Amino acid sequence: MKQKTRLMTPEENHRFQLVQAVAFEVSIDYEEEKKKSQTDLETDENCRKIGVFSEDESVLYGCLLYNKYRCRFDGKEMLLGGIGGVATLPEYRRNGIIRTCMNFTLRDMYEQGCAFSFLYPFSVQYYRKFGFEEGNGLCDWTIPFTEFPKKSIEGSVAQIFPGDSLEPLLRVYEKFYKEYNLSSIREKYSPQMEKEDLLKQRRYVFLYRDRAGVPKGFFIYRKKSTPDGVVMECTTTFEARNDFLFLDADAFSEMLSFIRSAFGSYYDKIHFAIPADISLSLLLGEDIKSSCEKYYGGMSRVIDVKKALKMCRCLGSGQLCIGIKDDILPENQGVWKIRFSEGQENQVEKVSADIEEAVDLLLPINEFSALICGDKGAEDIRWMPNVKVYSKEEEEIGKIFYHKKCFMTELF
């Protein structure tokens, strides 16, 4: 089956939306989408749509999009490409459409200057074929109101109404995620929320300030009725950004105390998600009816090995020769030598394109991505059969590859 793969234009957005609607079985007003494609021609430089067409371009077999985000990595800023909308028309599935689309996309990201990529997989094994690996550990908490702490509130909680500034939410967000690799750098907490009528959506925002008046937490929720009771739903979905953020234990406890006092007659439990490195067990009650489910919310991939190695924060001083396998981006494949010392910029060079050269360790781009982001550390390598260590002790490897806070904060 002959194909043509390229970037899509704003005039073709209705074709993109049609494939999305069919693939994900969602409703669409196709004629309305066609009209929009002829009038809404403004290009968003941060959103790039890739399509795989028939040779004459009469049929769009499959497509995806990626958004470019400014994100954090080891105290520095980098570009990340967030992939979404991966879809193929049913009659053309299992013809390598998505493989073609993904390969084109990863190449485009490299040329656009992205250092990393991220996606939310329907299949972990499937996306490992493209160099992605699990990360973004998440703890999904459900806490009954009966376990909320009984604590006097020394700070204050106030509702944010339509038209009120969301800037305090941004301040809390930036402080909370400032040390998390892959977290996005925002200019606004949520441009979408500023346009939405939250009251019409029955979503509500409350801001917590400590006794000095400093914003230290907030929660955004909607009501959700379940067979097990009424839930204060604070998790973000693709449809709506809800949230539950707090900067310290006092903020967490006082927010829960306020919620219990103000909403205890109307709700039975609260549901929210936070990065997996945050432990709340010592802050909860004794009924042990709370549940915490840990899972991986997404997969990351290094797009530019040289950029990742130059930006990574190493511990102490030393050097390492790393052989990396990357079947899709040959610029990444080869032997990389990194020299580092405290207070100095990392010195990185590709010394050979041949991964058979002598190296300290050899690994696929998947495992390299998980290790350099901090989702895994040197001590985890013993459980990675695809990683080969030829020299250097774990302590030396751990100067580059060690556990770090890592969490992608956007859905796409």
C-alpha cells in the first residue's frame, strides 16, 4: 500500500477530526468541522499534526498530533513533544500506518529541537517498539471523610469565582513542581479554565492560604455519585483540569479539615492523584479505609541524547562511555562519552557510531530514557536484562543515573 506522510495544514483539520471521531468512536458534526477548516486558518506553532495519506492524498489513513511544551529537566528548561490522537481508520489498521506516522513524528521532533517526548499508551509493549519507557509514577488516592484529620484551621480558604484571578493557583503549581523532571512550565495555570464557565460545568475552585496569607494549596472538584457514596472528584481528565495540590503537610491537613467541616454533610470521600514520591500515610486517620493505587501514567523517550546528557545533573565528578541503541533516530545511536565535575558544564561527545566499540555500559534508548529522567536508578539496572554493564561499579554509574522526581503534568 503506497503512502505519503507529511505535516497537515489547518485547511485539513476536518480530515484529521474525522479520523479521530471514527477511531475513538466519538460524535462529530463533520459539516461543521469542514466549515471551521475553511475559516479557522490560524496556525498553532506548538501543535503539529502528522498524517499518512494514500499516494494521491484522497484518503487519510491515519494521523496523530504532538504539542511542544516548555518543561523542566534537572533544573534546566527543554522542549518536550507530547504525542496524542494516535489513530488509524479501521480498514487500514495493521498496515504499518502508525509506525510510519511515529517514525516521521520522532524525526520531526528532533528537527524541531525537542529533547524529550511523552505519551499516554494504550499498550506499553507497543510503544516500547518506538523507544518509549514507563515513567510518571502516580498515586491515586481515595480517602473517606471519616479519615480526615480533625485540625483547627490557622490559615484561610476562599472560593475562586468566575472572573477572579487564577494567578495564585499558578504560584502553587510552580512551587509544587519546580523540582520535577518533565513537568511543564506554564505562563498561566490553565488558559482553558479562564475561558470556561466552571459554575455551568458544576466545577468549583478553593484556594488555601497559610496564616501569613501565602497561597499554599488549592483544590478543583466536581461531584460524582457512585454506588459507594458521593465523591469529591479532584482528578484531571482529558475533558477537564481538576486538581488537588498542597505545598506541605500543614496545607494538606488544613485543606482536609476545611473540606470535612464545609462538605461533610454532602460528600463521603475525596479522590485525587499526586506524584508517587509523596507519602501521605502518616497524615491520615486510623480507620485504614483509604485506598492508594500506584500506577504509571505515561511513557517518556529521549529525542536528543546529546542534549539530555549535556543537561543532566551529575553527582560529583567522573566520566562514562555509554553505548546507546536507537533504531529510529541514528543521531542518537553510538558511543557517547560524558565527562562531568561539580560546578562545571557536562562535556559530551559522540566518539563512535559503532555500538560495538568498548563501552562502560550498553543500553537501548528505552532504558536510557527511564534512567536519565530519574524514573529508574543505577540500582535498578540489575533488573534490566537489555542493559549490559561492562565496567564501572554501580556507585560510578549512579553519579549519572539516579532516582529523581519526575512527573508529566499535562494530558494530550
